Amino acid sequence: MVSSGSASGSSTDDGHTPTSNICPYNEELTHKTILVGDSGVAVGKTCVLVRFKDGAFLGGNFIATVGIDFRNKVVDVDNLKVKLQIWDTAGQERFRSVTHAYYRDAQGNLCFLYFTSLCSLCGGRSSAWLTEIHEHAQKDVVIMLLGNKSDMAAERVVKMEDGEKLAKEYGVPFMETSAKTGVNVDLAFHAIAKELKHRATQQPNEPKFQIHDYIESQKHKTGCCGL
Ligand SMILES: Nc1nc2c(ncn2[C@@H]2O[C@H](COP(=O)(O)OP(=O)(O)OP(=O)(O)O)[C@@H](O)[C@H]2O)c(=O)[nH]1
């Protein structure tokens, strides 16, 4: 069992964490999280966001995102409300200068890898995105690498281990998701929200929230197989 990252022991009657020796969490805070990844191969950024926000899958005709768009969602973390403002960027190269401007304000970043096409890894596309995040985002941005479309097992050409290896190289967590089935979509955003909430309340002598461990423990709990 992995620690929730909270410095608290027990909860009060109203379910909130006692705040005597920890920084109280300000539920008015909005945490910006940005989704990035290729367009040509359509990694599914918009669909993952819609699945998380509305619990639905946008199948059918693919309409590429133009510029940038955002949606808000409040996530329950340790009985606290954590507000995420999630920016969905256009993957197309021609919008790159617009989307770069948004990297700076983002505290969370979900980078999408496409694993039904070798172009993600062999062409170095995913590495390029991760490098770009490091160049344009805040130094301490929470980054996660996602391999979406895990339901498309028959078309898969990039192995899960390849995604894990790439994530390890960059020191970021990796997860396979599916906007179609919903697998791991909530977990990805919850892990980001939990990390951001923990950072906002963390005391200097308190152990850091271990996002990798949290994800692994939750994946096993839900019996995740990526399909
Ligand atoms: N099978 C399957 N199809 C998906 C999944 N996620 C997205 N798609 C499909 O992939 C296509 C592209 O999805 P989008 O979410 O629009 O892709 P995007 O990354 O936002 O693309 P840009 O806006 O151009 O950057 C659509 O036809 C979706 O229906 C998934 O998890 N499984």
C-alpha cells in the first residue's frame, strides 16, 4: 500500500484532514495541465480529455484541434477539491508557436505517445515532445507519458516496454490509456492532481509524494492490463 502523500494521520468528522501542523490546501487554486503530442497520427488528446471530463468517447470523424482549448474539472483528492484546468493543444506543427506560450503556465503536462505506429519512437517524436516540454515548461512541471489507444491491441507495433524505457530515460511515469474504454484515464489525471495538491501543502521536512509508486499501486488495484 502506498502512502497517499498526506502528512495527516486521521480525518476530522467532516472528512477533512486536520490542518494544525500542515499547510491548509486552498481549494480556490486552479492547476493548469497541458496535453501535448502529435496530430498527424492523432494520439487522442481531445478524446482522452473528453473521456475524463464527460465520461464519453468521441468516436467517428476526426476533427483536428485548432490552436488551443481548455476544460475545467474538479477532482477529489484526499477529501479536498482540486481544480484542474486542462489545456488541449493542437498537435499540428503550424500551431506550435501558439502552444509554446502556454507551456510556461502549466504545472502539469501529459505527453502522448502513439504506439500503433513506429513513428512515435523510431522517428524520435516522443523524445522530441519530452525535450520540448523541458525547454519551454517550468522546471518543476509534473510530466507524465501516456500511450493512448491501448484498446487497439491488433494494430500495436510499439511494445509497452518501449514506452516504459523512454519514460525511464526522462524520469517520468508512464501509463497506457484508452479514451475508448476509459482504462487509466481517470488515474492519469488523478495522479497529476494528487501530486499538485501535495506540492501545494508540502512541508519542508515532509517526504515527497511518490507519483510513480502511486500509479503502480493504483494500476494493480484496478487490475490494469492496458486493454
Ligand atoms: N480506438 C481508439 N481510438 C481513439 C482513442 N482516442 C482517440 N481515438 C480516435 O483517434 C482520432 C483522433 O483523436 P483526437 O482525440 O481528436 O486526437 P488529437 O490528438 O486531439 O489530435 P489533434 O487535435 O490533431 O492534435 C479520433 O478518430 C478518435 O476517435 C482510443 O483510445 N482508442
